[in-house]
Amino acid sequence: MMDWRATARAGQPYTKIFREERRPTMFVLLDRRSAMRFGTHVRLKVAQAARAAILLAFAAQRRQAMVTGLLLERPLHWIAPSATPDAVLSLAMMAASSAPPLPQSAEPTLAEVLVLLARSLERGTELWLLSDFHDLDTTCRSLLLRLSAEHNVHAVHVVDPVELALPRAEVLRLCPPGGGASIAVATDVASSRRYAAAAESYVEERRVLFAGMGISYCRLMSDTDAIERELTL
């Protein structure tokens, strides 16, 4: 805008330049698919992810940030952005609601949702991904790299204790989420050690992957009570 008074005093054109002040935005992606509906100690992985989402939402409210998000399930549930206490409570209610029955059709993949986020998020968004990342593939990696270049991305890897160390039993029969052929797994000392080593390598691979893309990483065990000590708020 022209500053006419300054122009008249100085005898040369003066203009005013305005910079829009934007409220910071936190976006929470909460994975509620079938693989997250598993738990052996205290609670399901999806319940632990919901607790983390609620904690993050209230932390954002204290900073007067906009809160928005997406429940990763079928159908997808988008949470409208808002900075009001009612909006945060709405997110909390949705995160804590009962997960819908498993769909007959294929569930949405992490890659499909990351494509949507890459297209829709405003630059500089604080993006939190709460998932077990079971379908983190090469397509996801390229999308995460793109997101990390434009946003402040955090990955919270929700893990159940049994996923890292098998319980004592003669034989365990493991079934995939949603049904399908089961697999018999021996739990003798040697087999349990090999499993534990492979599981730790699997989790470490994801930590290294996120770190290489500049994404903060947190392993959140499903039986952890004081989750505020694990998350960087």
C-alpha cells in the first residue's frame, strides 16, 4: 500500500509492505488399520497411538497452534483445522473412538495417504506420523523425503513388546491381520534369540531410514505409561 503521508513528507514514493502472520499448524496422522489392532501387554498399539495423538493435540493447543489430522482407516476421517479447545477435544474423541470393523476391501496404504499429505499440507506444517510402519516401502521413502524437505516431520513407531521378543511357549501359531494362512513358530532359546535379533534389526532399519531423511524418530512401546517422557513435545 502507498504510504501517502510519508510520501508527502519525503517528496518521494513510500510504500507499506505487509507480511501475513500465520498460526503454526500441527497435523497428526493416526494409523488405525488392522496391523495396529494388536497388543499383548496393557493395551493395543492403536490405543497407545491414540494416547500419543491426544497428548500432542493438547501440547499444540498450549502453543496456540492449529490442530488438524487424519485417521488412517477405511474410510479416511479428516479432522478440520482449528485452534479452539473444542477442536482439540473433538480430535481426542475421534482418536479414542472404537475402531470400525475391518473392511472387506483393501485398506488404504501408507503411501496413498502420504501422497495426499504431500499435495495438501501448507509448507512448514509440524507433521506427526503415528504408526507401526508395517507397509513402509520404497514409494513411502520418496514421499517422506519430499515431505521432510517442506515440513517438520516426526515419526512415532508404535511397537508391542512381543514384536521384539517372543513369549515362552512350545509352539506359537502366528496369523496375519485380517485372516489367512497361519505360520507355526518355534520358541526354543536359539529360535527366540534369532527372532529377537531380526526384530531389533527391523526396528533399527526404520530408525536409520528416518534419521537419514531428517525425520525425528521415536520408538514408543505399547505398554509404556508415561508417554510424555518419550515424545519430544
